[in-house]
Amino acid sequence: MSDQPAVPTSSQPLLEVVPLGGLGEFGLNMMAVSYADTMVLIDSGAMFPEPELLGVDLIIPDLSYLQQRPARTRAVILTHGHEDHIGALPYVMQQFDGPVYGTPMTLALVEPKLAEHGIDAGDRLRTIRPRDTITIGDFTLEFLRVTHSMPDCVAVVIHTPVGVIVHTGDYKIDQTPLDGEHFDFHRLAELGAQGVLALFSDSTNIERPGFTGSEVDVIEAFEEIFASTRGKLVVTAFATSIYRLQVLVDLAAQFGRKVAFVGRGMVETSQIAQRLGYLRLPAGLAIRDAEVKSTAPESVLCLVTGSQGEPMSALSRIAIDTHRHVSLAPSDVVVFSSREIPGNERSIDRVINHISRRGANVITQHIKHVHVSGHGSEEELKLVLSLVRPRCFIPIHGAYRQRARHARIAERLTGGLPSRVTVLVADNGDLIQFDGAGGRLAAKVPAGRVLIDGTAVTGLGGELLRDRRHLAEDGLVVFVLAINKQTGFVEGVPDLITRGLAVEQGAESPLRDAARLITEMIAHASHEERTDYGIMKDRISVELRRFFRKRLGQRPLVLPVIMEI
């Protein structure tokens, strides 16, 4: 992009910033900021694996950079509570003994995550609020409110001996926020007038012209849906989209519908939001999912997980008619109030097809205005640049093409200023050094992905190393069966082939029992399930892994093979 300054010659320590994840990918957001012996992390995100990463439960950033500097890491700063910003925290907290700072909603979402990993955070979780200021080593940090798709989101301002840096976190500029908490323009403008060394800004929606809509913009579309729906209304959204849930709860009360939260994530997050006062339900409005069947369909709103087509989610089970408490009828309406995360399109299409088989009507954002993004569009990103007026600009949170476009816009926008901006398009692992004059890309540090299988960290070798280690430790099970395309029933006897599985000599019964288990499962499955091989493979894998874990204490790699005849 623009010319980089010469290598600094001052004896003063340099300010160093290293993105450890989140650049070029949607997830894994983590950035290390260090000066002398002080280092803080901004965010600690994870991402969920692609379907081809067999056996992988979670992906986190490579933590080698932190492990090499355990004494320097003083704190983790969380901008908000989305999984791509907090999901790796249980693993990061094992690498240092310092505190974790976040807003009330963010820390409330973190606590059960740490509990699942057996981590007693004690007093390490420290609550901050917008306009709070804290001091950590050589840094003074302040937090500014930004608007996003969930409450309690902040930008982070770090005052360093070298200069001020601003990290926006995820944001859009919502002029009519449902909670009345507005984006902190005023402080950003003050900082810009005082002088900002570097701005790190969200680039997700830079390719969208204009402004992102407000959360209130979906109300009209949902009013029409509530008024026209004669059966159950089922809405799927991200569980953390608290503003969206509040809109739906308010409309349910207005149109005389009870509200059932369905799916573990939806239940837990809604309870947290209610406890903190971010989600308000009138008394008597909520019902348990077990009460849905006994309630008149025209009087029910179900808020469910599974907007991305996750195979074992509540919505997927509802779609194939295997959910214990919620089923669909032709008079029902299912609304996808969310965006499609790239890579999930096929899974979502599969779920929609199954819903359509039930006869229910499906509404997506392509049909009605039932979703608005939580990320700012081009004009909002320009506005933040104009307010902050940084000497250096580093676009973050987006694919390379998005960050490159953000960089080009920044160069054009700031070209008329007395001091031309230095734009750096960095990648994960780039060491960015700053002195008082500006910044430059200086070197590369270890950065990458670590795959998590259960509680085991497989290391840096990607899926190949994970598979090899998994095979070496627990073996392989290949389950082969033939399914009649017309009837959906199993033809012949399924074949179960094992390699490296610790089965005692003469103890063939576990294998026979495993084959019998799957045969019975298929026999009791619906015709629709039996003819959807994606669902069948998922169910076979889950059942066999559970069987061998309980029966033999092992976790073999399971590969279902379905032959269509």
C-alpha cells in the first residue's frame, strides 16, 4: 500500500502488535500488543471446523507466541461475547495467570465455558464498562461503547509510551439501538483530535455500500409474519442476537403467543441475558419446550438454535421430525433470522428441504427483511476512519480482498490530510512495529491453527497430524452398509471393519453388538432420515463413537460408508 517508514533507530523500546488469528478467516480473533515487558491480548477467539475435518470439535489459534513469553502476558481484553472472540479463552487461560477483562454480558458467557473445562477463574474475571479506564504495566486502557448484534460490546483504546492505538472490535453504527446505548462517537472524535498512532478496524462489510440497517428495521417484516401465521411460528437466530430475541419476544406478547426457547445454546444464553436485564420477558410469557405440544399452535413462538444447519441442532431435529417436543405442520412458518456463514450453505439448504417436506413455509432474509448485519457497511467504516484520523491504519476481521479494499478506501479518504496515512495490510503472524513516527511490517512469528478433539490439543500439523495421531491411539472403524434407494431399508448384513482397535482375542461380541445397534437405529429411523445420507452418516458416527467409548473406553475414527442399491 503506501510507503513504509524507515527502520527506527531510536533506543526507545518499540510497540509491537501481532495478529495471531482473525485475518483472512472468520473466527480465531486474537491480537497481542506488547511494549517492553508488558503484553496484553485483545480477544481470544475460536472457530468451528469444516465438515471435512473429521473428529475435530474446535479450532483455536496457535499459542506458541504466548508460550514463548509467559511472563510478559499480563491480561486478556475481550471486546464482546461472540464465540469467534471468546471461544479459545479456556486454552489461553492455561498459558498465563493474569486477569481477563470484559463487560458483564461477555463475562457471563465466558463463565460456563470455563466451568466446562474445569477452570476455576476465581477473581481473574474483571468486569469493565464503557468509559472505564485501567492500567496494566506500561499501558493505560479505556473502553468505548460500540453497537453490534449483541449488548455490551466495546472498542479498546490503548495508551502506550509510543502512542495511542484503537481496536474497534466488531461494530456497526446503529443510530436507533433497542437498548438506547449509542455508539461513542464523541470519544472517538476526541481521540482523533488528540492524535492516534494506529487504528485496527473491522472490515467484514466493506464490500457493502451505504449503511447497515438498525435492529429496529426488522420489526415491520416480523409484524407481517406474526399477523399472517396461522400455526406455530419457529424462528432460528444466533443465540447471542439478544436484540433480535427482544424484538421477537415483544411481538409475541403483542400477538398473544407464548415463547419457548429451544436448544441448549438458546436456553442458556437467554437465561443469562434475562438475569442481567438485557432480555425482558413479561411474566407468564415463557413456556418450556415440553409444553409446546400441549399449547395451541397459533399461540406459540419457538426460538430455536440451528440457523447454520448444524446436524444435531434443535432446528435440524425439528426439520426431520425427531425432536422430542416440537414438530412441524403445514400451517407452521419457519424463519431464518440470520446470515449464512460462508461454508454452511449446503447444510442450511438441506435443513430447508426437510422443513419443506413437513409442509411448513420457510422465510429467509432473501424473501423478507428478517435480518440485519451486526457489522458496519462502507460508509460507517469511512466515518470511523474520518473520526479517528490515524497515522497508521491496519484493516482487520475479514478476508484478504475485504481488507485490501478497506485499505484502498482509507488511502483515498485520508489522502488530503496534512499527514498521509500509512496503510498496512497484515496477515496472521505479521509482527507490526511502531515508533513515534509510524509503523511497519517487520517480521513473522509463529501463527496458525490448532485443532481440538474433545479436550486434546492435536498440535500444529493440521488435519493430517490429527488423523494420524487419532488412528495410532484409537484405531479405525469403517462401517459399510447398503441401503435400498427406493425403500430406505438396509440390504443384507452391514460389515464392520476395524484397524488398530483394541478388541480382546475371541471377543467379537462388541463388534456384533455395534452392528446390531446401528441396524436397529436405522430400522427405527424415518424414511426421510434413511434416504438422507448426510444425516445417516452423522448419526452412525455419533452412535458408534459413543458405543466404543462406553464399551471399550476408546475413541476410534469412525468412517461410515453407505452404498446405494
